[in-house]
Amino acid sequence: MRRLLLLLSLLLTVPAVADEPPPDLHKLAPALPTFRPKPQAPLAPPPADPRDLNGTWWLTVTNPELTPMGSSDRPPFTPAGAAIFWHRIEMNNLGTPVPDAAVMCRPMGPRVLTSPYPQEILQTPDRIVFIFEEHHVVQQVYMNASHPSDLKPSYMGHSVGHWEGDTLVVDSIGFNDRTWLDAGGTPHSGQLHLVQRIRKHGGTLEEQVTVTDPVMFSRPWTYQLILEWRPDTTIDEMICESNMHDAQMQMADKDWTIDDARRSLKK
């Protein structure tokens, strides 16, 4: 139920557009608090070692539409990226929203980084695993390794990591183009390259994610996530198919591809 309510609220907060994008691109969907219950008792402190990320963490605020750090504007779209984004906004406001991977109960891909549900980090010397409650998506980070040369595109891509001081740096490539970067419809292509820089400050994780995708964005840009330590929380079972059956939402027939976007720009 809490997933269904969140989905409906996200759809309702996306700004309306007509046939063309509105001239004021600063009218972004507002940030929403995540479903973090208040602790029932004082929480045990996290491990003192700044490189020990083990445990459960919860995003404090979720943004339906990502914005670059220090900016109130949308990401720096290419013309094709902007065409795809505004098509998704328009279809939403016509009452036939484009079904992204999450709504269709497919893996969420990199959008899961902004999930309003908790995540658990399991850490070994050779691998760090992020387990997300939403859709039970898993991101495996292979430490001090290199990307294979023959990667097959996948929803979560391939991630390698290393430490720079007390900052975990995660480099991810090899994504398919079937997912979004956020709930608002920010697109990405198969050329997406993400770099996460994660640093622990006591009971807080600060994560800066740099997005590079020359198909959809004119330059790299970075967004920020803040997560809090929640040892009182466990990763619950989430059955996406049941939630979406209950919603029974009318969806558009299909999303735009990059070719659709380019054709629209020639009109």
C-alpha cells in the first residue's frame, strides 16, 4: 500500500505541459519525505570505522525529478534528451503515463539509487553489495577490479570500486536503455556512465552521483543523496506485481526511443 500511495503522489506532482515545454523550466516537482518511521528507541551507533558501511541506510528525501547539485534547473539535456523527457511529461498529463521499468515490475536500474525505501549494505574486502528493498534490486561492486571488455548491457550495469581515503568511489557502465534516472522521466541511454562517491559521516551517508551520457546530456552533471543510519530497520519483502495489479493504471502504449526523439526534432 505505501508503494502505491507513493507512486500516485509522484505522478500527481509532475508539472503540467501543453504541446510544447513551458518557458519556465524551474517549476520542478517538489522533494518528498521518505517513509521513514521514527525510531522507537535510541539507535545503536554505526561502526566507528569510516570505511565500514555495513548496515541498513535510508534516504532522507526523495526527489521525483533530479537536479544538479547547487542548481534549481533540470539536467543539461541534449535536444534528443529534452524531447524524450517532455514527451513523458506530456503523456502523464494526458492521463496515459509512459510505463517505465519500475511500473512494469522490471528491474529499476539506476533509478533505484533514489528509492524512498531502505537499502542494506553488505561489505567484504573483495565486494560491496547494495540490497535495495524496492524491487529487491541488487548492486554488486567489485573492489579493485576492472570492467570486462565484453559487457552485455543490463539493468544495473557493471560496477567496480576503490577507496580514495575514506570515500568509496563506484564506477558503473554497461547499462541498457530501458530505465529512467528518476520517477519524473529523466532519460538515459546505453552510454550512461555513473560515478558514485560515498562517504560516511557518523550516522549519515553522503553520496554524490556524477552522470555522463553524451546521448541524453550535453555535459556531465552531479546530484546528491543523503542517507541516515537505521539499524532498527530490516529489508522487507516487496511484491511489485501485486501492487501494480491493484493500481490498474492506464498507460501509454510505448515510450519514445532516441530515434522517435530525433524524428520529432526534424518536424
